Amino acid sequence: MRGSALPDFSARQLEAVLALVEYGSFVAAAARLRISQPALTRAVKRLETELGVRLFDRTTRRVQVTAAGREFAAVAERMLNDLGITVQSVREVAQERRGLVVLSSVMSVAGAVLPRLIAAYRADRPGVEIHVRESVHGSVLEDVRSGVADFGIGYVDELPDFAVGTPLGRETFSVVMSARHKLAGRRKLSLADLADQPVVALPTDSRTRRTIDAAAAMAGVSLRQMVVVTQIATLLGLVAADVGIGIVPQGSVRGPAGRGLRAVPLEPRLVRRIGVIALREREPTPAASGFLALLRRQWPRPD
């Protein structure tokens, strides 16, 4: 059915029909709705004209609902119930009491910083569902571009035209190792100090790996990246088992996977800006806006 063929009536007119069916009197129905009797009469007449059927037979003493009126009243009751549920749902979404947030994050943030922030968000909004997609920076950008994610958390120094970045802080790189490692007592390490060490590394398409490789090339150091994994948590687990050392963003060691590991600052420092990545000109949902506000308030400050 084309939209122009649909009758034009209001929720108030539906309520008028139900009140007349219940009370059988314009006077009683008008009192129930807290409107004047003439206003009720006009509302019902306009509705009958719009529908092209008579809903009530009127006499000087009583109002009798017609067969068409009884059928329409049943539909009107369902419509008002559905409308009430919908209005409540919309209000809950607008007030962040219900909804869905899909965020895409680089792994160093997803496993370390995000758990605490998600816990803080859900403490106030237990009805909001949160989906986290953790991957390398390139996949985060694709999730934002395609609209799969409401926003991303990644590196904001160089972004494509479709994206806009809001910095949250800076990540510095550290060398991680088990507490038993011979370098664990050092206060700082250079890339040259790591030349003879087996390294557990991320894949070459990750921004972390490319940053490290570029710095090593500039320093004239050839790193022995002997084991390659796709997840930060796996990398840290292998480091804890003394398979090798790792070079990771400092934030990734803050999570549970970094417990018991020694993190030594890398000198000269490797620094990247990290922040929120959003699709240009896309307005966030109320639930996503609330999460973004929390990110800005509670993002951890550098040690």
C-alpha cells in the first residue's frame, strides 16, 4: 500500500474510540480523557471521515458501537500498546539504558585498557550491549569505513580521508621479558641491545610491527624476529615462557597478560598517538556517544 493511501489519525483519536467503547457515553468518555465533550465528538467524527466508515451509532440517549467500530477498537488497542512499547524503547535508547555499541580496537588497547573502561561504562548502563572487535590497525580502519563499528580505537597520526581522529593519549614502546631474563635488570634498552635476542613479533601488516621495523632500519639494527603471532596476549604468553623478548606498546602490559613480566623502556623512545577513529560526518548513537565521553574522561594518563 502506498503511503498516501494510509488514513491519517492520531493516538488521541485511538484513545477516544477505546474510551467510547468502554463507557458508551460521550460525557463519561470525555471525562475519562479529560477533554471537553465537543472536542471528543469532533475527534471521533474526523476519524470516521478519514476511515470512511461509521464506528458508532448515536442517539440522544446512548452510543452504540458498530461492527466496524468493534473491529477497529481491537486494532486501536494493539496499536496503542505497540506504540507505548516503542516510545519506551526509544526513550531507553536515548537515555543509554538500552542499545548496542560496536567498537573496533587495536590489540594493545583491547586486552589492556578496554576491560576497565567497559566495566565502568556498564556499571551505569547495564542494559547496553557492547561488542569489541580486536585486530590490527588496518582492520580497525576497515571496520570504521564499512560502518561495522560505531568507532575505532587506533593510531591517529596518519588517517585516510574518510576518517577523523580524536587523540586520547600517547603510546610509548617497551621491551618486555620474563623476570628471569638476563636483561630484566636494565633500566633502559636500545634496539642495538636487542640485536642478538630472539624476538616474538606481530605480523608485518600490523602498525606496531611496521613502527618497530622502521625504527630498527633507521638505527641500522637487524632484529631476530624468530616467532610471529597475531595476538598481543599470545606474544606476552610466549615472552613469559622465555621463548624470546617482545617489543610492544607500554599500554599492552597494563592488562592481566602482562602480569609478572618486566617492561623496560626503549631508548630512543618510540611514540605514537592513539585515539578514537570515526567515520567522517557520521553521528554516533546515544550509547556510542556515552562510551566516547567516558573514554575521554577516563583514558589512562602516561605514567
